[in-house]
Amino acid sequence: MMRASNCPTKVYVNVNVKRDDKKKTLTIFDDVLKATLDQFDHESVETGNIVEQLLLQENISIVYNDRNVITKMQKLNEV
């Protein structure tokens, strides 16, 4: 047993992506969220804030692995 306050917390998001009539459900874990979203704090984050920040992303490149986990996400002008 462990106190809840001592347990590490992680955030992940499942997103539905559609491109050229192909649909995939991809998972974004907190390390990629932190690297992509400004002012991301998993301790005090609200679901609506993550959704809004992700929807506001434009011209992004997404790299995902064979387990449909996004490993890298960045703005195209940063490539």
C-alpha cells in the first residue's frame, strides 16, 4: 500500500486522427504532451484544457509507433 500523495501521476490522451479517409486512434502520453503543449502541468491539468490546446494545434507532424502511440509531435515549421 502507498499513500495517494506519494504515487506518481501520469496523464495520457487518446485521439482520433483522420487522414485521407483513414482513421486511427492514437495515444499521447504525458512526456509528449509536455514537450508539445505550452504550460502543461499534469498535477493541475483539466481535461478541457488539454482538449482545447490539442485542437488549437495547426500544421503539426505526428510520429507514432506500431502500437499507435505517438512518440513525437511538433509544429512543421520547427522540423
